[in-house]
Amino acid sequence: MAAAVLMPKAGISVESCIITQWLKQPGDTIAKGDVLFSYETDKASFECESTEDGQLLEIFYGDGDEVPVLVNVCAVGAPGDDVSGLRPGGQESAPTAQSAPVQEAPAAAVQQPPAAEIPPASGDIKISPRAKNLAAKQGIDVRFAAPTGPYGRVIEQDIRTMMEQGAGSATGAAFSDAAAAQAGSFAGTGIGGRVGVNDLTAPLEVRTATAVEVDVGLAYEDVKFTGIRKVISKSMTASLTAIPQLTHNFSFNATEIMAYRAKLKKNGEAQGLPNITLNDMVLYAVSRILMSYPALNAHMLDPTTIRYFRNVNLGMAVDTERGLMVPVIKNANRKTLTQISIEAKSLAKQAQTGTLSPDDMSGGTFTVSNLGALGVESFTPVINPPETGILGVDTIIQRPVEVDGEIRLYPAMGISLTYDHRAIDGAPASRFARELCRALENFTLLLAQ
């Protein structure tokens, strides 16, 4: 009897996942543990392994489809097993992929009718997401497609066949072979130099005047957002439209933390210490100072309700190839500098390799975003809802200061605090930033507390 493979639940808060690529196809022999497909949540990417032995009989969802967790994704069993009872929602056929291949007549024996003879379809058209996306990019009218997919579904190959035949253009004109030959002698006035009906019926001198060499290829590309990019877009839009947020910029003398960093770099390995960075020191200081400012270590539940947290779950923004990710150091206020340094590096590596669990990115109460390595002197970090604050860490620049009547330079590190004005006013927010600067200027004293 055929058995279903379910979409895994990759984290407590995950409700759906997006299939990125099928690595097995219907008809392939499958063993338990074989990777069937890759998928991503809104925060990380994973691979789904088969839980059954047998043949991959049917795929219920295709590349790019968003699938609820714990829903049947495909069927595995013996050839000929009935899979109708495993299809999600009682659907009649696989929505984006064909079933295991059956004996068919040779492809050469099938005559594809000329594009001009295919009448436009009416009503709702069954079409796979890949085919729909390709048709939109190439300007193909899917009503003229001859569906070859299961149960009359238009698949990607049907659109490519139309492209090879030059049929079904939604923006061009359908015309005879003679007209097509005539059109090849001049440029059209349509998008990308397409020849339309108006071009063919225009006077000869007008057509001749437009006879210039043009590149008919598309000069742009439309790309759908990935799951992570969708979440970033939604979160940032909600943040900037729903939260009255302000940013205050400060700077402090980074002489002490730079000297401490140099000392650790020189002698830390001999003492068995990790590679503690300036960012680790900032994370450590933030986790301590936040305890005195509960309104910044909080969540806005609604416009009139705020939740204060007794511990600091410190989010740290990490730049990855898939987009911005924010892993969370849980209970950072209870951890030593060494523990924070080790955990921060581990979480950052997992985020960059796409192996970070969604649970490691949930529950943050305050976030730190460091752009100092990119030379940013000041910026406006955007709050990660429902948090009430975020700290931007800027680069170090040399600034002048008067000492005993002499002008000297010192290394100044900037910080940019964005806060939710509903949760906290400007004065206490500024006091937090000022106290943080003093703690970082006297970092060894902070360590002794």
C-alpha cells in the first residue's frame, strides 16, 4: 500500500514551508533516508528525507509551492498502488508535477496542432505555478496553450513549446507566414521591439523609417521573493507603518575595549578563551544595561499593552546570502562574555549555512545590528516587532578632543538607538544609550560587577 511523506514541522512556530527543489522525480526508487526535496521556512532552509521505501509514485506539490506543515507532499509505494486517498484535500491530480510515468506512445507519434489552430480556452485554466511564471515573463497568452499535463493542466513544457513556435504572444500580433517574413525586415513599436498589428498595417515609408537594429531581448527580470525576503518585507513594512519610532545617535571613546580586544587576541588562546570581538563586548554590555530599562526589553502586545521580560533574549542581526536573519541568544544577561562570544559565533555560522532552527530565531526581546565593519558611521535601524528597541553599532572613526590645551585624536565608536515611542520616551531612552556608552568606555569595570 502506498504511503505519504509529510511536510516536516521545522520548529514550533512554523506553520508552512516552501518547496525549493525536488531532488527525486516520479518513478525513482526511494529508500528511507534519501533526500526527496529541499524546502525553506521563512527563516531557514532544510532537506526532507523519505520516511518510506519504494517508488516515488506521485508528487502533490511542486517547486515554489507553499505547503502547510504535516500535509502529504508525495506518495511512495509499489508500482500500481492507489494514491488517490493520499492526495491533499481530495484533489484529482498532482497540482504541479506528474505522476510516475506509464507506457505511452512515442513522442514523435503525437502531432502537436499548429499554434494558430488552437482556439483560446475559456473559463478557469489549470496551470502549474512554473508554467504560469514562465508565461508571465515571456508575454505568453496561456489561453492558447495546448495542455499536456494530467487532467488538462498546462505545464511548463507547454509554454516552452509555444515559445518555440512563436505562438500565443500576449503583446504581439498573430499573423500569417508572409506577414511574419515582412515583419522581419523592420523593428516594431511594441515593448522590446515587438511587431504588432499596427506596425504591419502602417504605410511602407513609416515601417522603413523604423528599420533600426534593436535588441528584442528583455532588459529586466522579474523574480519572486524567497520565503525569507517575504518575511523581511512584511516585518519591515509593519514596523515602519505601525510603530512611532525615533533614533538617537551617540558615540563613546573605544580606547578601552580596543585595548582589551588586543590583549585577548594576543593572550586569549593561551588561556583557552575564544576569539572575543568588539561586537561580543557590545552584546555583553547591552545584556547588562538593559536590565535597568525594562521598557526597552519588552514587547508591545497591542497599542495599550506592553509585556516586560525578566531576562534578556538578545537578537543579533546576521547578514546571509538568503537575507537578514536574527538568531537569539537566550538569557544573555545570565551568561559570561566567553559564553556570549561562543554562542554568537555558533548562531551566526548556522544562519549563514542555512542550518539554523526557527526556534533559535524566536523569542527575542531586544536586537543589536552591527554595520560597523561596513564603514557605516550612523544609520537608522528598524525595530523588529513586537520588540520596542534596536541598537545599531557603527564604525570607529578618529575624532579630535582637547586634552590639557592640546588637540588629540581618539577612536570614537558610534551607536544608534531606535525605540518605540509608545513604550518609552526620549529621555529614558537617551539615558540607556548614555549608560551603555559609559559601560563600554569602562568595560573592565563592567566585567568586575
